[in-house]
Amino acid sequence: MGDLNTRGLYPILQGLLTRGLSRTKCAFNQTSLSAMTSLSAMVTIALRPLIAANFSDNLLTVFVLNIMSVPAVIHHVSNLSQECLTLLVTHRLFKRSLDLLSNEQSTRIIFNTLEGNYALCLLANMVHLGFVELETVVIRLLENCKKYVQNKKSSLTHWHPVLGWFSQKTDPSLHASMPFVVKQLQLLWSEKMIRLMFADLLNYIEIDTEKASKNPSPSKNIIKKALDKASTKSSGSKIKLDSSVSTSTCLPCVLYQRTINTLSQLRMDILGGKLDSSVSTSTCLPCVLYQRTINTLSQLRMDILGGKLDSSVSTSTCLPCVLYQRTINTLSQLRMDILGGLSYNDVLLPILWKFLVDLGPNCGLKSFLELLSQAPNSTIHPVFSLLTVFCDAASHFIITLDDIEMYEQGRLFKLEDYVKISELPELFYTTAALMSDVFGSTRGLLNILYERDCRRSYTPPNHWLIRDVKPSVFMAELEKGKKPAVFLMQRLPHIIPFSERVKLFRRHVNKEKEAMGFTESACTSPQSTLISVHRSRIVEDGYRQLAQLPTKSMKGLIRVKFINEQGLDEAGIDQDGVFKEFLEETISRVFDPSLNLFKMLGHQQSATYSSLDELPSLDPELAKNLSYVKHYDGDVDDLGLTFSLDEDIMGRVETHELVPGGKAIPVTNENKIRYVHLMAHFRMYKQIKDQTQAFIRGFKGVINSDWLLILSAPELQKLISGDNAELDIQDLRRNTQYYGGYHNNHKVINWMWDILGKDFNREEKGLFLKFVTSCSKPPLLGFSNLEPPFSVRCVEVSDDQDTGDTVGSVLKGFFNIRKRDPVGRLPTSSTCFNLLKLPNYQKKSTLREKLRYAISSNTGFELS
């Protein structure tokens, strides 16, 4: 047998196997008996020298180098030759190969010889063989794959379908075999392999669950207990004494009574405390066994609950996570596939969450901080890999959930679990933690949860804020440019109150205005641009004039003059109020679906964003259909869907493939989640890509995109369009100023607030606010931040003569001097100054009628 090896048996077999297997269609197929026999014969011949030499290290090294590195050889053997596969399993080839690779020198020789591409094939074959043998794949194999494969990554050379950019050229035959290699690798993150790797943790949780079920917490409902007891008494006898149950129960009792009477001496020994009797001894020894078993299991639980990361369960749980983390990092192009396999089953995420919860309060925060304090800037301990894998897999899972699955069904996690997970930011309040590798994964999960909370709250008020740091202190450190504060603001801005971040954003805007000379402090008379807009052509006139302005002018002051329906200039001077009205009217009309100018703002690609989240606002019908497919209980294949869609473009039907070859790929129960998200992504991103990119380019031309990093998408929407909360009448009244004789307790003023609070609905309150301030939504941080302050002035002269707080207006209003009720007068406003000009009506009903008419007329200066 040794002579065959010296004559080059294994290189010859390697060449034959590679030529037969490294292709899209395997040469050894099931239709040809001779071809299948050839594959079986070659594998058998390759094994015989090994068996004869009793699997010596030298010969086993040659076998691993030449046979186990053939692309997808185990995949094809398992499909075409079960006898050969059984032979490999019988001789424990997987275990023997792992033992060989546990030797550092052998590992170095093998991986240096194979280099990157075929080292990956060796890994895939080992995973497949290990899956068949139901053995754990050791981390050393992937460590070396990372060492010898990942280090050869390069952005300047060749593209690899699994490894990404790679310095080593890939053989054409290897490309053809890569789909089979990927199938083998997928076994590594299959549910069967996950259950195998986390068997200890599954057993621990099963024992803990059984223990909890056997010792349920006692009921605290005393009334219920009493009712149950009473119902039991009143229900009558359920067992008759002549029944078979009574007979079979009573007869053993007769036996035990006679036994006790007969063995009276033994009874007296026990009752008399003779612990050296045979009965005492035989009774106590099993109790010792059970006590020690209980203590062992309890200690195991206490080790985890106490954060002892060196316990057996902790070690056996963390090491597979190291494997999966390195798999994700090494096989970069399979990242989404790996995360999908880890997260879409119902096994891994729940047991990892249970492990983290049992580590201690705040998901074992104390244990993590102790490790970081012992080794700053280091996350070598395997438990950090566990946290990283959990966060990556949970992020991938949560982003695919719709509101029904997350809030109502509670799939995998309950809402209180999300609240606990979101307490992890405390891990990053130390400088050491900020620089750790695990930060990116944890931050991604927290940002996903925060955006979900912004859209539909599930946490208590102020849950996301730093508890131990005052916002003022943090903002002071931020102003000084201290690295921890800057880093946290860039990565976890939601730990600071939204109001503080809005103030920071406005400071950025003011600084830029000062630098460009657009403020009164920077320039005596800031340059402004005047545009004239007809009321009936707001969008057309505004676009025609604003499109000609350079970017700098768009950031400056823009004054607007409205032209009324008669073609005359409207009264009033724009001091920002008219421009606000123009802006609100323009936005409401441009984004009107009937115009079809903009389908939606769109969303830039982000790890925390799912196209499904905003699809209902763009295409509610498609969102409804995709939800139906996602939650379909039967076989989705019956719906006849494929990874493609047809679009009617001007009477011409155009087919779009969601993935290459999508027209031929059916949608099944296994891939329906991917189909739903690809369809939503196409509708929300690809189909409106041009409009979205044009909008974003224009938006970034006016606003520095770096300033927006401190805001989530819902917060940015609130910053742009105002607070969606209902008008707070009490807040408005507290921050209102009065002129012309009016004061807070004036009867007209009391009537006005009473009408706003009790008679006006939410829409009318918005119209009132728009009538006075030109904006229908309240200020973002309350009316104390409204500039100029909201004001009400008593008006006693005709509107065309009203020039301000004249002495006549003040005196007439103060002394309530009038000849008759001004029933013919309407309230007017100066939106530039947030000023309501209110006549001194004599009846509350008159005030209600006139105010309601005025706010519905869509004019401000011209009312009389």
C-alpha cells in the first residue's frame, strides 16, 4: 500500500475527482451506473491505504490534502454512494481528521499547501462529514480557515462568490462547484447542527423549565381558593367505595398495615432513632444521591445566575458562538444566509436570551463590565462572541417582523424582553467598552429597537436616557469635544433627550448661517430673495423661481409675496410667517398622491431599516398582499408566485426579476420571507430610485447630512413637519402675551380659551394655529420656544387703519369703550409676528362664529 502512495496514487485520484466533480453537472450522475461505480471505487481505493496503515498521521495528511479538499466531494458521495459515506462514518474519518488538525504543525502544513480556495473546500467537506457523524465542529478548523483565508482578502484582485474580494485566482471549475460547496456549508447553521452544538444549554433550560413547572408559585387569590374548596365540598362523592378504583387503592393499604405490624421491631428502630439499622442505611443513601444531584443542578444554575462564565454550560455555550462569529466574518458573502439560518429557527435566539437573562440583572451587565475592566479594549473572552452573535441574529430577525408579529403575537420575544434588551446601552458608558468589537453589533440591535419604539412605543417614558448622567453635563462635554461624548452622540444619540438634540441641531444651523453671513449679527441687512407666488399656482410659480437659485441662496432668507385670486398683491410683509405658509402649502400639494410628483421620500439603505416598515404609506394594497403571503398557513407554492413581478409601463408590460433568474424560482415556505422583503425593497427603493436620489441630493444641498445622524427617521420627520401631538391649550395660554387692554383674565380671552378647549375639534385647533402662526402644528419643544411669542391684541379701529398698538386701541380695549357690538368684524392675524387681532366681542356666541369663519377662510391679512 505504501508503494501506491509513493507512486502518486492520491494526486491521481485528486485529479480524477476534481475533473468529475468540479462542474455544474456532476460527471458521476445517478443515470449512469458505471459512473456511480467509478466514484465509489475511487473513494474506496483512497481509503484502503489509510486502513492498512491504521490511519497514520503521514498518510492521513496526504488523504486530507488530496481527497478532502476536492470541491464538494462529500456532498456528491452522500448523494451518489451511500456505501462510501457509511464507510467514512464507520472509520470515524471526521474525528481522525480533527485529531490531525489539532496538531499545530499538521495544520500549518495542510493550510499552507491548500491556501485559500481549497482550504474553504476542506472546511465545507469537514462540516458536511461532521454533520453526518453528528459531531461538533471544533473551532480550530475555522480559526485556521480565518488565518489562511481571510488574510488573503484584497479589494484589488479577484471576486470570490463566498469570500468576496480575494487575492488568489479562482479556477473556473471551482466556480462551477461553488453552489454545492455552499450547500455543504449551510449545514453548519442548520437547526439540526444548532441543536447539536447547544445541547448542554438546551438540557440546562429543559431542567430549569421542569423545575419551575413542578414548583409553581402559590396562588395569591384567597377568594378563588375558598370558592374552589367550597365547590369541591358541595360537588358530592366522585368515587364510589365499591368501584375498581376504591378496591385497587384500599388493598395495598391493607398490605402496608400488616407489613408495619409484622416488622414492628424495624419500625421501632426507625422511630427510636436507630440510624445504624439496615433500613435507615438503605433509606438514607439514595437520599444522599438525590441531594447531591439536586445540589449539582442547583449549583449549575447558580453558576450561571451568578455570572460565573467559567461554568461548563457557559463554556459549551460560548464556544459555538465563537465559531459562528468567525464563520460570519470569514464567509462574508454568506453573511445574510448565516444570520437567516441562526435567527429564523425557533431554537437559538430564545436559549441565548435565556442564558443572558440568567447571567444576572441587565443581561449580566456586571459580568461584562468586570471582564472589560480586567482587559480594557479587549473582547477575547468567548462570552463577547455570544453577545455579538445574539445581537446580529436578533437584529436580522426583528427587522423582518411586522407590527402584528412583534406587538400582538410576540414571536420569539415578548415586549418586556425588548425592554430588557434595550437596557444594554449601559455597557457602553465606559471608555473601554466604546472601543470594543462587540459595540457595533449591540449598537445595531439597539438602534433597531429604538426606531421601532419611535414608531410605536413599547417602553416606559425616558427609558432610553442615561440615568446617571445629567444631559447638561453631557452636552457640556460634547461642546468641549471630549471623545467619549462625541462617540456616544454619533453612535447612540438616543441616550440624550430629544429636546437637547433638537437644540444641538439648531445650533449647527445658526453657526452655518453666521459663517455665510445670513444673520443680523453677521450682517447689518442679510441678503434675501423675493419670489411672487399666485395662490392658484403655488407649486408651479414656486418651482420656476426657486429652481434658478444657487445652493447658497437656498440656505439664506427667502421672502414670499402672495398674489390673490384677483391678481393683486396680498397685504402684509413677509417676516418668515408668509414663507412658512408657502412652505406648508407647497409640501402638502407636492406630496399629494393625485399629482404623482413624488411617490415618497424614500429611505437610504441602512442596517436598521426594512422596506416593509413604510410600504403601507406608499402602496397599502401591496403591503396587504405581502402580509398575506408572509402569514399564509398552507403551502405558498400553491399560489404560483415567482421571484419576479410584471409592471405596466405606458401599456407595455415589463418583467422585473427580484434576483437573477427570478422568473424560474418559485416562492416556497422556505424562501417566502426573502421574497416578501425583496418585493418590498423593489417597490420602496428600486422602483422610485431616481425620484428618491433627486430628493436626497436636493435635501443634502440645504442640510448637512452629518447633522441628521443624531436623529432617527421618526424624529427627523417630527423635526421637519412639527409635533403630531394635539394642540396643548394650557401650554399655549401659559406662553401667550396680550396687548391693547387684553389680559389673561379678560372675559373675551376666557371665552376664546374656552371655545378652543371645548368647542373646537382637533382639526379646527390646527386651523386656528395655522391662522395665527401659518403652521398647523405646535412648536417642537412647546410654545415657550415659539419666536416671536404667541400674542393676542384688542382691535378697536378698522383693519385698514390698524397700525399697531395705538393709544386709541389700548384705551378702548382697557376701558371697554364701545358704542355697539362689532358683529361685522372678523378676527385677523399677522403670521409674521404670531399675532391674533381680536375684536372685543360682547357675546361668546359671536366670538365662536367669527373665529370659526376666520380660520376656515385661508387668508390672514386681508380679512375684515
